[in-house]
Amino acid sequence: MPERHSSMSPTVTSMIRLDHMHVLAAFHRYHADSSWWRKRAIVNSTCDALEIHAQLEEEIFYPALATALPDDPTLVKSRPEHDEMRATIARLRGMGPENAAYDGLFQQLMREVIHHVADEETILLPAAERALATELRSLGTTMTQRRLQLLKERPAEIAVNTAGTFPVATFLLGSALVLAVRYCLPKSHRRQWDHSRDD
């Protein structure tokens, strides 16, 4: 990628912090008394985000940091924590919201992730900002490119889960899109579109 694009990219540490905020916000949307479909959408959306985040860190961030700080104890325990998180995700994906253990297992995943995020935010990310200062943007560019590749592997699943996680926002966005399309059409096409919807 040209240097100009790399210099405009967010840093890898900023991207990791944004991922953390996204997942923690999803956790706060989950309630034991929510409908089963909403629970499933929130859990699936959160699990997708966590799996992609962990893969990006393991492929891009951790190797770069391991080169600069090979014996960092927090870095050494990060991969096993990802494996523990993946095991919990697999158990969640193997059951449905109707299972009595579903809420508790999602709470367990929350605790695992919050502990991991706390270590990264207070120890690893500041260490990376010192040790990898000149590489943070290029690593951010690499992470963005790889994220797009991973998102392309499951677009429908991500769209459905996002809609279930944020139903009001999805409805408003969809309504705005329909209105925008309607009013962007030339008048003759707009009349045809209105008549076809009335039929």
C-alpha cells in the first residue's frame, strides 16, 4: 500500500481499542429477559466480532509485538486467553437461547473478555505504542485490509446479526434508504415506483 494511505490509516492500537468498545457495547445490549431472537443475534454478532478480532491480533499485532518484546508475560498469556474465549464461543454456538445455561455462558464469555481487554488496554497497548511507535500506522493498514478479507467471508451472517442486535437503528436506516432512493429517482420513475408499490 502506498505510504500516503498508510499515513492516513488509524493505528493498530486505535483499531484494537475500537474493537474492544464495540464488543463491550454489544455485551450491554444483552438482557436475560430479551426475546430469544434478539439474544441469538447479540451473541452471534459478539462472537463473530471476537473471532475476527482474535484472528487479527494473532496474525498481525502479536507477532509484531513479540519481535519487539519477546518475553512480555502479558503477551505470552494472550493466545491461551483467546483459546479459552474460542472454547466458550463454541459452547455458545452449540446451544440456543432456549437452553437454561445460555445466559450464564454468555456472562462467562463477558468476564473472560473483560479480563483480557483490561490486560491489553493497561499493559499491551501502551507497551506497543512505545515499542512499535514507527510501525503503528502500517500495522493498522495491514489490519484493515485483513479485516475486510475476513468480513467478506460471512457478509450475510454479519448483516442479519447486526440487524437483530440493533433492530431500531436497522429499521431507521432502511427507511431512510428507501426514502432516499424514492426521492433521487426522476419524477417519471418515481410515479412508476409508487404505482408498482400500490399494486
